[in-house]
Amino acid sequence: MALPLTYFFTLLEILGAVALILGLLVRLASVWGVIEFVIICTSLALEGNIGAIAGLNPLMLTASLVLLLYGSPKLSLDGLIAKHMKISP
């Protein structure tokens, strides 16, 4: 049962990365990033690996939180679609 879940989460990771690159569903894709990096930072903290916590993981967590809260209305396809349809992103 673990193997199909591995494929599912790998596909979810790839689709989320493509969505962030294209600027489609930025807030939805950043939810996955927030969940992922909270789990990574928490597991590192519980292991006592404070040196690894000071690395890139908190930065990625912060970036995911910013994208979750503010989105990317100006530099994304979501913003372009919203402007074309004259709605607020």
C-alpha cells in the first residue's frame, strides 16, 4: 500500500511545482508547501537537529506562507485571467 501513496505524493509534488511555476492555483499549490515544510521543520526540531533547521527549510516555509496569504496576482496566469475577466484575484 505504501507504493501507490508514494506515486500519489510524487505526482502531487510535481503538479504543485508546475502550478507554482506557471502561476496557476498559486494559493492551492502553496498549501502543499506549507504542510510539507511544517512537517520537515517539526521533525528536524524533534530530532534535535537545530543546525539543519537554520538552513533552507524555514525560508521555504516562509515563502510558502507568503504565497498562501497573498498569492501572486501580478506575475501569474491567475492574475492575467482575473484581469481579463475583470474580477479581483
